[in-house]
Amino acid sequence: MSTNADRVAPHLQEIKEELANCIQETYTDAWARSLYRKAVSKNLVQRVKAKLCLDNDRLVDIPRVPSSKAELRGALVYVLATIIKVSGVRGKNRSREVVDTHDTNFEHWEVKDYYSSPDISIRAVGNSFEIPRSTGSQGVECSTGFSNVTTVFAVKFDSETNDWDARVAEAEVYEMGVYARHQPNRKIVRLLILTETHVRLIQYDRAGAIYTPLLNYHEDPDTFIRFVVGLSSHREEDIGLDASFRWTTINGRKSLPAWVDLYNPKTKKTNSYQLLSPMPFFARSDLCDRGTKMWRVVNPESDNGTLLVKDAWVKDGRTPESAHLSKAVGIKGVQQLIDFEDYTGRKNGDVQSFRPYREPGRGPAFFNKILQRIVTPLYGPSISLYKTEKVLLDAICDAISAHERLLDRGILHSDISAGNILLPAIESNAPEGLRGMLIDLDYAIRVQFDIFPMSNRIAGTRKTQSYIQLRGRRKEFKPAQDYLDDLESFFYVLAHIIFQKHDSGMRKNGLKKWIRDCGSPDDRISALAKKAFLSIELVPAQFPSFWSAECVDLVISFHKFIAGIVRSKETIVGKMDKPWDVKALRNLHEEKDEHYRCVLGLFEKVLSPLPTANAGLGRCFFGPTEVKEAPRPNPTLQPSRCFFSPSEVEADNVEGGCELASSNAQAPQIPQNNPYILFLTHCDLLEVRRDRPALFAELMANPSRFDLPRVVLRSSKDSLTRSSSRPIQSVPGDLQVFS
């Protein structure tokens, strides 16, 4: 097994992080010896053994002490080829062949200019296999690759592996994991480690990885033969593939027409959907997690138009998405269910069916996951691809309305993000209520936040998760996620889109950092970024000039509403390190109707007079010309309350209030180690030198006084971002510091 020498395997660190605490050893060889007993008959095993040279319980074709890796690899290729030749059926449409690929470059399609070379592979022809779709990189082999092998083998010496040091086996699991991320209809991946004496099987599934002890295949050739025959089987279910997909093969490649079948065990009827592309348009490459894949399809027997087939592996015990969607049928603005298949209790439908029984107390536990498949209409793109201001605001408004209707049906979405709010497929014809579609109920839950007011569950997309949920992570008295958390997520969706645009010449590093920190995997950083943003006073001058005055007013009002909600919840739950007044939070929830009425009212106030695309305020920046408005005057900027530093978050000594400062409020003392730039600015140093020469001279005369990448200085007339790296000492009296 090898990789291009000048690059570290780009997946390796990701694989190590993903498989942390998810690797399990079988401890005994019982499971290994049981594999493929039904698929590989005793008769076949005896026929294969008759063709192999066995002498005194040893495969004589394998050298006892190989002089080189090449000698060992060649001997193993011969033995493997013999096994497959005796057991297999070769034909035009399906075949299996052992190939020495130690010097063959397998291209990783998601990583440019990276390849790896498994020592031995079993090349396949059949329904789920195709010759590699090479990008044309120099030196890449086009006849064999990840897309047309059933499994791969790593060849080692006995001296390079053992069972007594668990770190050795775990390292092998990590290294072989590089090969386990390919083929879109894979349920599990099984690979082999081979030495001159032993074999180890490694399995990757949606719960992590499991590996067997080293087995002496000279002493137990039957198990070894079953491994090889099973991993090269012509029955695709045996090698971990989903046989419900059917492709047409043309010139060795998957082609159309192609189908995916959904079986209903109650009606015993199978519905076939025709794929519009041989490959999914969305596929997660993670080894574990949900393994979500999406396909565009049509049903030739209906007039539902283009549909979406979505596969995902869901934790056992969690309500499947299809159940929530079934309850949401008929709700305007929510993804609609057309068909589904629940693999619960089905053969090869969950992780447990591929794994051995786990003895209590032996090895890390794993979460069983079940394959779920749904069919829904195919909607338009994410709201991030809006074309006009009106389209964006219409979509978010309708999605919030849909969220309320879904809540009234007893379902809390729990995962509000830009990717889960879609535009209609045909924007111009979308009626009110369907201009923004709320999708992806994978993490939805039954509404029970007043029945069980405290919960350690936290769900959602980190970038838009609410402040209280992030701050309460791993705390004993964290409040259960509620509709107010989701409304806060809606606000972050809008705010990120609004501030991702920027005027020419405007410095944007501060807001880029804020948006990046909102999505940080570190709970503290993400919570800090959101709390800090909710603690400032937004004013029109901080907004990119692209947005209309009405839109800016909407965002400012939405910001004040969410800041007030966070203040109220924070007052109730405190530091979440002791019990708090549940009744107070229930009283807040009793204002649910008023909360939605308030938020939706903000949008309706703006949208009612807002023209359509290519006219006035509904500017279309993808059209032939962009309609521009006159510059807005820069109002007097007031100090805002930005009182929170990383150390304060860690100690939970965060001031509870989120009230915005009044015009005569005294600016609070800002910790110098707060790294956040919370203000958009409209001028850089060149503009300061041109328009404010006296101020520019002051800055240049005292450059050591300012830490320019981290500090924003504001006067009553100007916003200024500066670019030096010297530490801040003091600031001229007419300037307020917000770092």
C-alpha cells in the first residue's frame, strides 16, 4: 500500500478524528470464522482447497520467509487468483479478477492530484462497477480504480503487525480507511491485511470500524477462502453494495437509463424511479455519520415532475424523517413526502446486521444506525443563491411561516440553516407560502420542550445554532431546544447572507472572521461570536449599500427581537449549573403566537411595498444592470455594548442583559483581548488620508498605540479599520474603541 510520496494522505487526519472512539476489536475469532458461511458452501470450499497446494496445514505457494515484499505479493496474487478462478463465473457482464496494483495510481476524485496504490485489488465488471472517470492527471491508471474494485488488500510482513499492541491494529484501520470512501451505493466496506502467515479483516460502516484478530490462514484455510470468495462475490449484497440500484453499462461506464427501487413491505409493491444522472448530485464522503446521498429521479408512471431520492443512515431509536414528513403532509412551505422505504428489521438494513454481537463491557459501544430512504419533490437551490433582495426576504418569510405551521402540527425542525431553506424550482410562478421551502427533517423532534424542559440534546448546523444551546452544551441544566432557538437560527441565516456582501473598498476581514467563528467546531468560539454580535447596536451605516433601507430596518429590528429573547432566556436559565424556574420559561413559551406575529410582521412590513426584481429596491444583481440607490447618510454612531471576552465566556461571567445602548449611554470598558471586529467600515487608510488628513496624521504619528487588525476606532462621524500589528496602548479622546 502506498501513496504519492510528496503528499500526506489528505483524508488521514479526518479519518482519525472521525473514527476516534469508534473502533472496535472483535476480541475473539468467532465472528470472523462465521462470515460468509451461508454465501460460500462447504462444497465450494473443498473444491478450492483441492486446487491449492496444501502440505502439513500450510499453503506451500506462500514462502515461509519471503525475501522481499514483491516475492510475498506475487505469491499472494497467485493464491487469490486461484481461489477466484475456481469459485467465480466469468462472463461479458460480470467478472472478478485479482490485480497487482501496488504501482497503479488510484485517483481520489474529491482530492485533486492525489492518488494511492493498494497492494492488491479485485477488479470487477458488473452493475455497480465502472472504469474510473479520470480527470486526466498524469500517471493515473484508467483501467483500475476505486470505482471498479470489490475490495483491496494491504500486504505486510508478520514483523510489521501484531495483536498485542492495539495501536498497531488501529493504525492499520486508519491507513486502510483511505480506501473506504468510494462507490455511491456502498453500505459497508471490508478490506484485508495479508502477511506471509496471517489475515486480518477490517470493516467500515456507519457506526465506525471493526477489526478481527490476526488469523493464521495456513491453519484455517477455510475461513481465508470464505473471506476471498465472499469479498469477490457476484451477489452485490454480499460485498456490501445496495442492489436496489440498477444501471445500464455502456463502454464500461454507468449510463442511463438507470433505476432505483423502493419496496413497501406492507403492500409488497416495488416502485421504480428512473435516475436522471448515473451519479448522485450530493454525497457525503464521511465514513460514519449519516452518509447522506441525493439523486434526481422521475417516476415514469406519474406526473410529479422531477423528484428527489434521499438516503441517510439514522440512529436507532430516533424518529425517522419519513415519520415527520408523513405528519407534515399538506403543510404549505414544508417539504412533502411522496414515497419512502424504512429498512428497520430488514436484512442488511442496519449496522447491527453486519456486526457481531457485542459482549457487555468489551470494547466501545456503537450506535446502531438504520438506512432510511425518502422520495420528495425536487425544489430549487438554497436561498444563498437568491437573485434579488425580494426573493431572499420572501423565502425566509415563507420558511418562518412554514416553521410555525409545522410547530402547530407538533414538530420542531431543530436544524435551521441556509441549506435547509430552498427557493422554489420556478421562482416567478411561486405563490405566497411556497416562495421558501423548509426541508430536511432529519433532526426534527416532537414538540415537548414544555413537558421535558431540560435536555442535553443539541442538534443543528453549528453556524446557525443558538447561543443558549451552544453555551449550555454539556451542562446539567441546559434547556431543551425550542422554537425560539430556531427563530434565532433564522436570524443568523439572514444576517450571514446580508453581511457576506460588501462594498468595493470596504474592509471585510472582521465580518469574515465573525461568520467563520459562528461555524467554529469549538462551542465556546461559536457562542462567543453570536453573543458578541447580539450585544452590539446595529446602525444602517454598518450595512453594505446593496441592501435597501427597508431591508436594513428589518435586520436591525430582527436583531433587537432576538437579542431581547436571548436576554430573557438567559435571565431564566442563568449559568445552567443549577435548577432554574421552569415555569418562567413556560410563561415565555405562552407568547409563541405573539413571537411569530412579531417576526413575520417585520417581513410583511418590508415586503408589502417592495417591488419585484429589476425594479426599485428589489435589485437583481444577476441581471444586465444593477439598480443602484443613492448613498444613505451616515448617522451618528452610538457606542454599543460589547462586553464579552473569551475568558469571560469560559467563566460564564457574561453580563445577562442584551439591551442596546441609548444615545447617552456610557460606553462599557471593552476587554483588550476580545478578538472580534463587529463593525463594517466604509473607509480605509487611503480614504482617511484623503478625507481626514488631521486624523491620518495623528495615526501616523503614533502608530504604536493601535493594534490595527483587531481594533476598530469610531468617531461620531467616521468608521475606521486600520492595518498594523502593534499593540494598543491608548486611544485619542474623540475615538471609541471596539475590539
